[in-house]
Amino acid sequence: MTTDLSRTGASLPEEVGCGHAISTGSAQVATPVRVPWRSVGAGLASVGTPLGIAMLHPLLGEAMAIVELVTILTVLGTALFGSQILSERAFRLLRWLGDRAEPPVPSDRKS
């Protein structure tokens, strides 16, 4: 049994997972919801990969964990202590990995 929500004017509950329905007069606009467990899943996959490989071959799992750690430290070190261009690129990579929007470009007004 389905109900046409547009006739009743009701909004979808938050448990649906599609987003929050915002009522604007007669039309409803669904806003996207940030998925909080996405970073948890990425973290578990990052930790789980070396552990899974270590179950097959301990030395290979250890090498995989070291490669991941060096990669993370390199990106963070470049973002914090690199040149201006490299730092901007590292922060752009971190925003891209976090699924964040690009910040607005500052206007170059020289007076």
C-alpha cells in the first residue's frame, strides 16, 4: 500500500535515508544527507587490507601497512610544510578524498 505524499502535503521521514524533505509551499525539495559512516568504512578498509593480507603472508601485510602509513604521512607533511603550490594541491587532494566542495576562488583586488 503506497500513499501519494504530494496530495497529503506530508514530508518523508528522516529514516528513509534519501535526505530531508523541505516543504516550500506546494513543492518539496529533498536535500542530500552527509553519510557519517563513510569515513568509518574507509578507515576500516584501510586497516582491514593490511590485516587481511597479513593473514595470508605476514611480511607482505606488514609491508602494505608501512606503504599506507608513509603515503598518509607524505600527504599530510606536504599539506602542512610544503611550498605554497604543493600545499594547495595536497589540501585539494584531502578535500577530494573527503568529498568536500572546492572553496570559492578569492578575488584578486589590488588597490
